[in-house]
Amino acid sequence: MTKEIWINLPVKDVKKSKEFFIQLGFSLNPRHGNTDDKASLVIGDKNVIVMLFPEPTFKKFTGNEIADTKQGTEVLISIDAESKEEVDEIVKKAVKAGGTIYGKPHDQGWMYGAGFADLDGHRWNVLYMDMSKMPEE
């Protein structure tokens, strides 16, 4: 059975991207080397791993071109928050660290969220969901 999920992302500058995610509250993964050539970070209590690789390295092991994040979205990574305030805090940290907002905070009653793009244009959704208010289908 699957034990972990690793999200591998190509980045232009590993050092700058690593600092960006540390400023958001991600932690360095002590089990994997963090060098100028790669970085391993952990997201949340479920220990989802984000691996950052220089674009040429990523391209070499995928055998594919790198998606142009200015022209399209190759993936939307969603992370949960414990409150509306935490959504706002994470997005504020992302902007302060050099990211951009692509989706302003919005409230749907039972779900509150916002979206930001990291330094390389990868899109992230931050969501708080109050399941007790979720509409019944």
C-alpha cells in the first residue's frame, strides 16, 4: 500500500524556491538531502513530500518538456487550512515571499479559499472547509 505521496516540481532556482516554501511554513525533510541541486520539504501532518529539482534535472528524468506556467496550468495543488484566518495568513506569506495571487479569497459559506502561484508559476489552492455547513446533494 502507498505510504507517502511525493510531489516533484521543476524550479528555476532551488535555493530561492526552498526559501519560499520555508517562509510558508513547510519544513525541510530530514530524510532526504537538501542541496543546491535538490530540496525536499514536508507539508502538514500527513507528511506529503514536495521535491524541488532544477528544470534540466526534472526534464532529464521525466523525458518531457517543462510546462510553461505562464501559458497554462500543469497541476493545481490544494492544501487545507484549519481556519479562514489561516487561509489568509498562508496567502499573505506567499505574496511576501515573492509569489502572486491568482485567486482572491472567496467564501462559499461552507468553504473558504484562495489561490497563489509560487516563484515558478505552480498553482496552489489553500482551502478551509466547514463540513457541517456543506450543502447536501
